[in-house]
Amino acid sequence: MLALVQRVRRARVTVAGQELGAIGQGLLVLLCAERGDTLAQADKLLDKLLKLRIFSDEAGKMNRCVQDVDGRGSHGGLLLVSQFTLAADTSGGNRPSFGQAAAPDEGRRLYDYVVQQAAGRHSVVASGQFAADMQVELVNDGPITIPMRVAPPA
């Protein structure tokens, strides 16, 4: 599974002018399931997201995760947005190929699973709409943007 993680001051996602999800300080996560990805990979990715230490502590070091973002136990937000284009292969020319992206039904299943599991493990979770034409607005904090890949077991 692929993710592009952005530390944000705030972010929101809309479809046709309707806000579907919004967070204050936290993580905007663009998610992509690739062919052959599993629920175990989705679980591992969520574990990494929740424990990713990219928020500053009192000394200014990136030692805090989204679960303790303000240092007093208050959670930051998680905004999860599906984005199959993270699987783009641009090596063959000017038009990207998306052959490595999971089939739509499987991509939806894995995305929905991550959203459901995140909501069960974290107090502030919002999401977009799978396969919709979404508009995502964000104020990147840092800026800090981190690509992540959870590969299948060897």
C-alpha cells in the first residue's frame, strides 16, 4: 500500500461543494492500494501512521505522533483520502500508467477497511469518498510531506 502523508494545520475534502471531512492540526493521508495488497498491509500502514513521529515536542524535535499531537493527550486529526494516482508509472512516456493500482472493487475494500480501522483506533478521523472527483484543501505545516509504502511480506 502507498500513502503520501502531509502534516497539516488544517485540511478538508469536498465533493460537488459539499464538505465530506475536515480536520484541524493532524495528518492528511492520501492512500493507494496496489494490486495484491492485503488487509495485513493495511493494518501495518495504519500502525505506522498512528505512530509516525513528525510533530514537534517542547524542544522542537519531531518526537510526537498524531495521537499525542498537543502533548496533553489530545489527538490530532486524520483525514484519509483515496488516491489511486499514487500508483502512477511515468517511465514509459508522458501519459502515466496506473496498472499497479488495485482494481476499483479491491481498492475500495482496502480504503474502506483503513477508514473503519482508523475510526476504531483514533478519536478524530475524517475521510473522502472513494472514486469521487474530490477537492482537497490543506495548509501544510512545515512543510512536511512523507511518502510511505508498506510492501507485501517477502
